[in-house]
Amino acid sequence: MPRVKTGTTRRRRHKKVLKSAKSCWGGRSKLYARARETLFRALNYAYRDRKARKREFRRLWILRINAAARQNGLTYSQFMHGLKQAGVDINRKMLAEMAVQDMETFTRLVQMAKEQLAA
């Protein structure tokens, strides 16, 4: 079997990595080995932080809901429990949006939760 040299394959692979690392600084955008390390690390961070972003936003929503619920005399956990008992199925993102933008509707939801907790 004849010997196969990796010329074109290697060049394509290197070009792909160097093109992805174009925005990096110094040797990280010019040298294949440095660019490859940088790219792997960047892709790992991107993967990790796509997951982390979801957690961070959920924490933010809970924080906002808690603050608004406490202004109306309930804690976050009491409020959510009351809503669940009342059969209200609104996600935290929408509740947080209501807490910031539409306080009177949020206050009505808090009243519903209070009535369910009292019953």
C-alpha cells in the first residue's frame, strides 16, 4: 500500500482551528498549537456557561419574585405554595416579569395565594 502524506488534511485542519481563533491575541491566533489550546478551552467554557446561564436566570427570577412577594406580606415559598394550591400554573420567568412590570396583577396573585393558604 502506498504511503499517504497528511499535507492537505493537516492544512485543512489547521486552517479550521486558526480561523476559529482569529479573534484571539498574539500567538493564540497565529500558532496552531496555542490556537488549539485556546479554542478547546473557549469551547469548554461556552458549553459550561450555557448551562450556568439557565441557573443564573432562574436565581434572578426567584430573587425578584421573593422581593415582590415580601412587599405584599408573603415569603417566596409561601407564595409559590399558595399558587400551587390555587391551581395557578405560571412559570417563574413570567412571575418575575409581572413583579417588575405589572405590580397590580402580581398583587392579585399574592391575594389568591393568601386566600388558599388561609383556607
